[in-house]
Amino acid sequence: MTLPASPYVVLGLIAKKPGSGYDTAAFADRSVRYFWPISRTQVYSELPRLEELGWITGTLVPQDRYPDKRVYQPTPTGLRALRDWLDVPAPRQRIQDVVLRTFFGAYMSSQRLAEQLAEYRQQAEKLRAELLAIVEHLDAKGLDHSRVLTQATARYGVLQAEATIAWTTETQALLEPPQGQAG
Amino acid sequence: MTLPASPYVVLGLIAKKPGSGYDTAAFADRSVRYFWPISRTQVYSELPRLEELGWITGTLVPQDRYPDKRVYQPTPTGLRALRDWLDVPAPRQRIQDVVLRTFFGAYMSSQRLAEQLAEYRQQAEKLRAELLAIVEHLDAKGLDHSRVLTQATARYGVLQAEATIAWTTETQALLEPPQGQAG
DNA sequence: GATTTCATGTAAGACGTTACATGATTCA
DNA sequence: TGAATCATGTAACGTCTTACATGAAATC
């Protein structure tokens, strides 16, 4: 039984900020949404599942002005499951997977995060080369209107890859042990 | 009845290069895959649907060495449906939607493509500002290990947005009517 | 007074992925 | 001779989205 990323995203959010389904969805919407969109109903459907796994526990909190809510917090088992999942690179590691791990970086080994950043940076460099080859190939064939546009889409990939390379580089620097300045 | 993007992607690929399901999946894998991944089985499942809509027609081609195949090509109705769909911005226009329209740009009005590029560029600029605000907000709160990593994920969005802005700018330039050089 | 927002969820169904299936051909 | 690839699909299933549902509070 291997879970998709979404339950771990919800688990991680609950770990960072315990709360109700509504709270967690709102939190997602101002944090991971930018690189990992997750809908409110998706959050709701993951919660019972995580509770059955024993990774979070919910407590019913009665309210006057609003419907009663169920507030969740992570269990020690849940935190371990989160860490284990974060430490292992995603099956088909995409940039979002690495960004997600960076966001939950406090729950994982810095060593592992650094490794994943390095690995993805290489992937991005390879991708960039691949796309540049496509751009040149189209140049060689001659650029009519249609090919100009096709080439533009390849250029999109190139710029994308370059942004990714720049980001992994600057993020790797953050993880490096601070260099003591000798006097 | 409103269709998702996938059937239109398959329709567009068939328009660009008529062929079998296998051919189309292979074509997708060396073109739109970079910004719009679509699986082989997904392609297969869209084909009968597109044929029922009268947007493509399939002809059985018997083969000796391999299983018989069904080769598809677009109908005039299909090409009109494709154009109509491309001309209207996606409900929640994401960058991929615009890249997709650029890829199929030969089937749509250049005017409309230019509009969508301009619109998305503005979106990206707004997003960049939003993310920069988050970066600064975290600076103001003080940067512990966890916040440094959270900030890094916001930085990812910033670099991403900047790449997008750069791409829309350079692609817009391609669509501008060539300036005649007087002299 | 009507509409929007807050706060909480449930239910249905489309979408897309992973696994299964087949048989010939080429490569090691 | 065995494994991998080509070429064609089908079937099952889980994920995720869209629509539905409720009622109080705030806003216009």
C-alpha cells in the first residue's frame, strides 16, 4: 500500500499547524497552493484516512456560533511517517516534489534535502540541454509561423529549467554549513 | 457539456499529425509532454470519444507485421471545434494553458493568442508581487531554520513567475507584425 | 431584505493512472 | 533462448473536482 502525495501534504500541514479541516484548507491556500494546489474537499477526505492510520488524532470541539468542529493534531507515529516519506525522493521526482520537501524541511534530515536538491538540479540541467537541442533542431529546419510557435514552447521549457537551476542553487546555499570567517 | 483540456490536446495532436493512437501518444511524448504530460492510455480513451463527436474519423489499416491499426484524422468540424476552444481562455488560466495554445497557435487567431499572452503576463506580474510580499513578511518576522525554508519555497514562486514574465514577453514579440524598415 | 462570507461537511462522477493482455520482432 | 521493444489496445481503480447541503453572521 503506497499513498499518493496528498495525504502527506495534509499530514505535514497539520504538523505545522494543528487545526480543523477548514483551518487546514485555509492554511494550504496561503502556503502550498503556490506549488501544490489542493482543494478543500480533498483535505476533508484525507483527514479520516489519516486518523485511521493513527497519524493524526481528532478531537471534537463544540462551538456556539458555528457548527462543531473536529480539531486535528499529529501523533508521534504520524511525524515519523512524514519524515520517512520526505526523506525518500518521489518516484518520478518533479520540481514540485522538491519544493514540497523544502517547505516541510523542518521535519526531515537536512542531508537528505540537500541530496534531493542536488539530484534535481542535475535533472534540470539535462532537461535544459534536451530542450536547447529541440530549439536548435527547429532552427535548422527553417522557421515558418507554426515552427516559430513550436519553438516558443520549447523556449518556455528552457526558461523554466533555468529558473529551476537558479532556485536549486540558491536553496542549496542555504543548507550549507555556515563558513566560519577566520580572523 | 464542457470537455476538459485532454480531448482537445489529443484533437490538436491529430490535427498536426494524423495517425494511430500509438503514433499520437509518441508524438505527445516528444512535444507537449514537456508542459502537458498525457499518458498513452489517456490518448487511447479520448479517441473513440472524439470520433463520436465527429471531430476525427478513424480508418482501419490492416498490417502484416503488427496488429491492425486505426488511423485518425481531423474533420472540418473538429478543426472548428479546436479553434473555438483555443480562442477562449481557460476557465482558470494557468501558464500551461497559454503554452498549450501557443503550441497549437497555427489553429487559432494570432490576435487571440496575443491577448491571452498579455493577460497571463499581467497575472504573472501580480503573482510575483504577491510572493515578494510573502518573502519580505518572513524577513520581518525573523528567519529561523524553518522560516528560511518556507521563504525558499516562496522564492521558487518568484523565480518561476519571472521566467514566465520573460517568456510571455519574448513570445509576444514573435507575434507582433514585423516592423518595416524604412530606407 | 438580499447577497455574500464563514464554517462545516457529504456525494457523485469524471479524469487519469497503473496494471493487465497479446503477439510479433529484434537484440543480447 | 531469453529479454526487451514495438505496436496495439482493455479493464479496474483510486484520485480529485464539481456540485450539493446547511445555517448563522456579516455586509450591502
